[in-house]
Amino acid sequence: MIKRNGIFLGLSLLFILVLGGALLMVAKGDLHLFLCDRHTPFGDTFFRYYTHIAEWFPYIVCISLLLFGRLGDGVFASSAMLGTTLVTQIIKHIVVAPRPLTWFGQHFPDIQLPLAEGVKMNFWYSFPSGHTTSFFALSFVVCYVATKELKDKPVWSAVVQVLLFCLAVLGGYSRIYLSQHFAFDIFGGTLVGILVSLLCYAILHRYEDKKWYNYRVLAKK
């Protein structure tokens, strides 16, 4: 699986390294302002809705795989999404980090963050970004399932992996654009999404040859 999904995982690792480097070299507030201070009417509308994909689409994927795909893939998807959500919430409630609106209000009250109209702002539990966690976990799961189906079509497999990576990064960026999270929260969300999903895979992949894993609930008899 690692080899088959090497492009997605390699790009994710590169993203983590680049973002980590930026976090080390640029101050927290400066980096946020640099990344979020490019609002346009289209961007406000697009990111306002795109960011919500992480809230409902993972459930559609999990249910679809459980009912129409291989049962094991559905279990993998469900465990990855539930696992990443659980880990994210535990960390959030331990750290209790301020969101950008709260942090800037405390440290730089004269700075007015660019906000998108109609977006309900949050004030605490910033680290890690739960939406980013879901975006990367979801992309990882879909990548895993899709590349199995495209194992004999390497070009299409590569295209799918790059596309899924870009969609995940776009989801993470939506949280910065909307000033719901800092770049460091996106960094943490990416790590949680990838690592927990890999752990779920490590636990479940050994059962891929088992009858229950390949059982299809709604398969035609």
C-alpha cells in the first residue's frame, strides 16, 4: 500500500516539511497574515462552503464503502475517520489554544483580520485543526481505495493521488483563509490525519485476504 500510494504520501510529507520550515522561520502572527490576507469575493464564497465538506462528506464515504464496497474498506474508512476525530478532540481539550480572532485580540488588538461574511467564527480549541485532520484522513482513505482499483493504470493512479492531495491542502488552507486556524494548527491536523490513518491501515491490512474483509453487504446474489 505504501508503494501504491507513494505519490500521495510523498507529497504529504513534503507539505509537512515545507510548512514546518515556514513555522520555524516566520512568526506566528506574520505567517497567518501573509496567508489569509488575500480575500476576494470568489474566495470568500468558495472557501466558506468548501471547508464544510470535511463535516459531512466523510460520513457519505464511510457509509458508501460499508454498503457498496468491500466491508473491510468500510471498516478502515470508519476507523480512520473516528480515530482522527477522537485524537483531535483529545488534543484540542488538553491544549485549549486560542483561535486567530482571540489571539490577535489579545496580542495585536489594532489588527483587523480579513473575514468572510456569513462565517461563524470560533474563539478557542484551535490546535489541531479538525477540518484539516478530516480532509487528510478522507483523502488518504479515498486514495487507498482508488489506487487499488487503478493498480493496472499507473498514470490515472498518479493523477488521482495528486488531485486528492491538492484537495486536502485546499481544505487545510480554507481554515487559514477564514481565520479559523493558524498554520501551526494545519500542520498538526495534517500529521494527525496521516498518522492515525496509517495506524488504522497497519492494524487492518493484515485481514485483506479474509472473507469478512472482502464481503459486500449489498452485492448482487
